[in-house]
Amino acid sequence: VVAGSDGSLRIRTEAATYTAKYRDADGVVREVATGCRDADAAKSKLAELMRTAERIRSGALSRADAEVSKWQNVPLSEHIADYIAELQDRGINADRVATSKAYLTADCEGCGFRYLRDLNADALRKWLRSDPNMGAATYNWHSALWQAFGAWLCGWRMNGRRKSRTGDQRLGENPFDGFGKRDERSDRRRVARALTVDEMRRLLDQARRRPLDDALTIRRGKSAGQRTAKLSDARRDELDRLGRERALIYKTLILTGLRKNELATLAVGDLSFGDVPFLVLRSANEKSRKGSTVPLRSDLAAELRQWTAGRTPSELVFAVPAGLIRILDRDLLAAGIPKIDDQGRRVHVHALRHSTGTHLSAAGVSPRVAQAVMRHSNVGLTMNTYTDERLLNAAGAVELLPELPLTGSRTVAPTVAPATGKT
């Protein structure tokens, strides 16, 4: 038991590792944990600290370089953990944070990165290109992630939309600057297909009826395939409500262009059913983190008002299932809608958003208005990626072009030709 500087009593125990005590370049006494259990190893660490302090005092080493050098023996996994913690503190979408952590960890394992000195752009490029199934979009995701992580290691921090070099400088320069990207247009692996109006109606019909139909259908025995299973009234009501919710989820995704995660976080209090009905996307739940107001079609607004009647503002509008993509696949099959067309384009949950953009264009909505509905920063994204040209009425559009009659000898000749029998 020892007395502290303030006179209070404290218990001092023997540490598991050695602590180095020395004077830094400014003559200030420092105590630094060496992390060493072996005395000789700890003495070596102390000598290194003292040598660094001496080099700074003599001008042979800058303080910035000394700051960088102290991070060199910290395992890369700890740097990644600190980076992920900052992303979480900034309120970055949880799914994006989880993906960033998974990609960084997997890439380090594949490239053999263990410490900061191992980081190498060529090694990362070879590792990413070794996966024949990696599309351009995923490759670019990795590229942007490592460039951002490299900038973070160099001390760059984001304050809102402004970037400043106010963090710990763990690297002198970013080894992934200018890493490069691939052309996503020429290498799209999961091209989405927009649904036709008929397909959308069939999908909603099947989604509405399938939960109850599946429960009523007998799977085995002589009555297999018949819809004669016995269900209680309470169970029927439960399945009927489930089908109604599923159909309303699809309809809301199509008529608003919301993304799955945006819909899953939508609360009853975010809906407004005034003269002009709309929903509010809070910035924390929107992909762009800006916050938006999304108009609601009147019939959808009426159905949402009925669906949320009597519920508190904090309740979620829908219980969006985690396995929605598998549920959608079964609904597509039941509705006789091919998931993949003859060009390899797919129908998936995000393809419902492509249906929004496509049918806005097909209805003659101007590109700028369609861009606002889709909440895109670039109108080219709305018109090119989220518009399926095969569903646009190109023939009808051509008929709207101005009439251009030809003039010439055939039009003039009958007016000047001589009458029959006269020379």
C-alpha cells in the first residue's frame, strides 16, 4: 500500500510487463508500457525510445517522422479496429461498416499484410484480380475502401463534409493513392431487370395470397396438393395479414423507389397524410445521409394510413424480413415471373427500384423530375442505370416526332400536266 500524490492510499502490484522510463526530446520524463515480459526485450525497447529522443534533439529526425515510427510495430488488426470505431462514431450505416471491416480483414489475410510496413498497392491489386468472380463494382468498392483507410492512416479526418489532417499520423503517405478503378458499365455482374406492369400486378397478387395458400396446401399423402388443411380462424387472420403486409412492402418499394434498408427503418411518425401525402426519410436512415421527403401516390397513402391506424409514431411501418430476397424469389416463381431473362438480367429486391425509374420514364416524366423522385445526385444514373430501355415505348415516341412531308416533282407534276388528248 502506497500513498498517492494527493495523499490517498493505493495498492501497487507487480505488472505483467515492463514499463520504460526515460526523458523525451523536451526533457520530460515519460513512462511507456513496453508490452515486454522479458527484461532484455524491454531494455531494447527503452534503448530505442532513448535513441529516438536523442535524434529529435539533434535534428536528425523530425517529430512527424518520430510520430509515424511509433505505430510501425502495432498489428494492422488494431489499426483496422480503430478505423472501424471511428466510422461507427461518425454514424456511418451499420451494413457499410460491417462490409468495410469484412473486406479489410479478408484483404489483409489474402495479401499477407500484418503491419503498416507491409501495405503495398501491387500486392492488393494482384489479390483482387486473382478472384475470377469479382465484378468491377466489387473491385471498385475495395479500391475506394483502401484509399480511404490509407488516408485515415495518414491523419486525414472527416468533419461533416470537410476533410482535415487532424488525426494521428500513422503513415507518412498513402500507399493506395491513385489505386484505380474498373469500368463498371462493361462488367456488370448483376444487371437488374425492371418488371412490366403486368408482372408487377401478378407479383402483388401472389404475395397477397401465398402465405395463406401455402398453409392450406397439403404436402404429403393422398391429398397432396389440395388446399384443404385445417387452420384456426386466428391463424387464417394472421396469414392473411402477413400476405397483405408483404404485398404492401412490394408496392411501397415500387411506388416510392425506397431501398430495402430505408423501408425497414421507416417509422409510423415518418408518414404524413395531409393534402399532399409524403414520407420523411431521416438522414441517419438514408443512403446519402442527407434526409429527404418522398411523395406518396394517393392510393398508396390511403393503404398506408389504414395499415398504420392506431399505432404509435415510434413503431416501424413494416416488419421487413431479413430473408426478403428469398421470399421474393418464391413469389416470383408462384407468379410465373422469370427471375433471370434471356439477357441474364435479374429481378431482385433492388430491381423494384429500377422498376420505379423505368416506369417514370415510360410515363413521360422529365429526367430532372425522375432524378428527384429517385434521389440521385446524377441524372445519368437515373436515365442509364435505373431505366430499362426495353420497357420504353420507343415506337410511340417516334410517332410524336413532327410530320415532315416531302415536296418535289411528284407533288407538282399533276398540276402542270396537259389534259388527256391534248399535245
